[in-house]
Amino acid sequence: MSRTTSPPTRHRRAAALAGSALLAATALTVSSLSGTAAAQAEGTRAAAAKVDNPYAGAKVYVNPDWSAKAAAESGGSKISNQPTGVWMDRIAAINGTTGARGLRAHLDTALTQSGGSPMVVQLVIYDLPGRDCAALASNGELGPNDIDKYKTQFIDPIASILSESKYANSNLRIVTTIEIDSLPNLVTNTGGRPTATPQCDTMKNNGNYVKGVGYALNKLGAVGNVYNYVDAGHHGWIGWDDNFNATAQVIKQAATAEGSTVDKVAGIIVNTANYSALKENNYTINDNINGKSVRESKWVDWNRYVDELSFAQAFRQELVNVGLPSNIGALIDTSRNGWGGTARPAGPGAKTDVDTYVNGGRYDRRIHIGNWCNQSGAGLGERPKAAPASGIDAYVWMKPPGESDGSSSSIPNDEGKGFDQMCDPTYTGNPRNGNNKSGALPNAPLSGHWFSAQFQELLKNAYPAL
């Protein structure tokens, strides 16, 4: 998956931090109702009408396939009961692949886990035509013009399963993360920008990203207990002035394409499968060091945001401003953004100069904020929880910890997964990561495959610590 940045607009105006203080977090789970009949009645009521926040007062599905792999790792039992996303990343995933159950099997297992109480099932919808257009290698099975195949062989079968009475009229709340990385790529990696790619220009010109997302929102959102969350990148990608509103406009365009309406968008998700810190406590966008703004540092580089919480809250409001419903929420993927361990700064950096100050205090220890593949030094972040902050529906682990982002070298496969040099620790970079080294761990398997060394790294560097 491509996690790309874009050269910022070089405005030198002060910016106010858009974040708000963390609120007291609520637990994801709720007590079971007394009696089977009462439990089933509650489940039926949950399916009958949409709730404002699907995570509030609900359990969240624990994928037994991921849980077994986590539990088999040394120390893995500490987190193996956590809920994670189920990735529908190719057509074959709908009916199941070797070692991974299909969609119906997941939903059946979720019904059992729920015990009749409301339960969230998290699905990642990720198989657009020309997927990952800014990646250095193709990472999808569908070609740029395969929009009809995407509709009829991918979205329609998923919608059909979710529409079955057994699931649609149940206590399940289906949260769908819609096509990560797609719409932001249309803003940052097209039209003559230094980060533009021919593939992204193709996807902008043929309109299939917008059509595909709109179709998915329309078809899946027609199911009464489905909650669509559109991927909105992360602060180190969309936080600059020239990307912020433009991305909101593209999301609105997709939300009204192919018969969809803005009412079929429950919210956004940020930092999906990424590593950006949730909350940087040692510096803010308003700080000045020796007459220079933090925004002038090489790390921040004129961005208006320094972390995911402030970005998610501000971007959610921007979507409301451009016409999405006022009650939309936001999810933040915290599966790998903890940045704990011995490298975590205990306080602000020295005030020698603005770069020393920021680099000495930032939790995010990546070489460059554009690095996205199997990052060395990363740790588990905040555990999944509902309604942790204003405007935030939940912290989630949408990317299952321990599943690789991509292989460190080329590996022949029948999954449509190419080799991206950003997953090679020896790669020296490109404009989308400031021509820096990738920061990736060595010896990684194909994306989605189990990566034990990464899992152990995430445990070791977890914050809050395990």
C-alpha cells in the first residue's frame, strides 16, 4: 500500500492546533442482557435503526484466524483477544482462502461471539481497479479499467451476503472501511505534481476510483446495519493546505457518485495500516524556537498537523463544512502507532533550534513521515476503545498487528501482489518519502502474510506498554 506525502504549500502563517484534549475512554464491551430472549430482542432493535456511533455499547468481533496466530507467538496472548479488521482484499477472500475463513464464516462466528448483544464486525473493502496507484509496484488484482468486474464480482457479492436476513436483521453492526489510499491519491499524486505517477493520472482521468468508491458506498450503505467509513489518509499526507480541502471535495464527489448519497457515509478512518502517532505531547504546531515556528522544521515541513487525533478531528469538521452530515464520526487506526520502548522520548527536545526540538521530542521515530512499510521501531498503539475523544467514534486495530505490509524482496505469488521497493530496507527512497531510506524491517513476507519479527517488535515497543 502506498503511504505518500505531497510537497506542501509553503504558507508561513501561524496555525492553531485543531485537536482537543482526550476524553475519558469508554469500554468497547457491554454487559450481556439477562436471558436469551432479551438478548435476541436487543439485537433485533440494534439492527432495526442506525445508531450514531456503532461502537458505543457494543462488543467488537475478534477474528479467530488472527487471534490464533497472535496467541501462538511468545507474549502474544496479551493481545490475542483484541478485535481487528477483516480484509476483503481480493475476490477470493469473499469465500475464503487457505488459512482464512470467508465472509459468511466470519459473520457466523461473530453472531456466536455476540451472545445476542450488539457486535461490530470490521471489514476492509480493498480491491479497487488500479489499486495503490502511487505504489512502486502493483498491489492489486484488478486492472485500471476493470470497473465492471469490481462491481459485479467484488462489491455485489459482498453486498449480497450482508443483505441476507440472517445478518441484516441481526444484532451485528457492520463497519466497512472503504478503499484505503484511493481518493487521497487522486489529490496528491496526479496532475504534474512532483509525486505524480502515470497510474494515478490514469485513475483520475478514467474516474474509476470515484466510481468504485461511490458504487461501494451505495450498494453496501443500502444494507440497514452497515456503516461506511471512507479512508482519508493520514496527517502526514493530507494535512497540508493544498491537500486538505481538495481531499474533502473528492470524498464528497465519491459519496455522491454511482447513486450514492452523503447519508451513506457514517464517517472517515485515518491512519489505516499506518504509523503516524496518535498524539504528540512534547510539541505543538504553535511552538516557536528561537523565532522559528515548529512548522518550519524538516519533520513538520509546513504541515498544519503533527498527529492523527488533531488531524482526524479537523478533517471530520472539514467534511461537514463541504456538505457531509454533521453527525459523521472518525476512526483512528492505532494498531501500530504506539512508538514506545527505549526510543520513546520522555520529554521535549532541546531548544537549540527548531529541528533539534522537534526531532528530540517526537514519538514517531520514522526516518520520514512518508515511510509506510513494516516500520522498524514501531509498537502497538492505544487498545481499541469506543468514543475516546470528541468526534472520534473509536480507536481501532483495522490493520491486524503481525500482518506484513509487503515483502522485502520479490516473491512470486498468485495473489496479484508485486514487490514495492519501499518494503526493502536497503532502498534509498523517492520524492514521496523525501528520498530517504525506507525504514522497513528485513525478511518480510507478502502483504497480509504473518510476519513474526514484526509482531515481536510491536509487542516490545507497545505504548501504552503491555
